[in-house]
Amino acid sequence: MKYVMERELLLPIKDKAFDKDRVEDEIETIKHLLPFIESFNTFFVLNDVFDVQSLKRVKKYEKVKHAFDSGINISHKYYVFSKN
């Protein structure tokens, strides 16, 4: 089961030149960029994952990937800390 995070997109428009077609083009461009921004690789680089049972940081890409795909947000075995 994959978990998908819903999001809202706010597109502030200052320029009167933005017509409906241009707004739709901007939305489509953002939709194409999001998979790269929200990828697992981005998650892996920007976060540290700690295993609560072993009290160690999980460094193996494959182990974190498996936990991520399984729904890391509902697991009590791992804690995720943002590096930012």
C-alpha cells in the first residue's frame, strides 16, 4: 500500500497577462516537477531515520527505502528527523 500526501497549490498571480491557459500551463509545469522534488532520493538526503529498537541511525539506502515504501509514518520502529 502506498501513501500519498495531498497538497494544495497556491499560485499567486500579480501580472494581468496571466490568462486561464497560462495558469493551466504553470500548473502542468509544477505537476511535472513535483515527482522529482518529492522523490525518495530527496527524502533520503534531507532526513535522518533512526531505529528506535537499536538506537542507531539507519544508513542503508535499501532499509530506509523499504520502510518508506511500507509507510514509515505509521511505524513505531523508526523516527524521522529532518536535517533542515
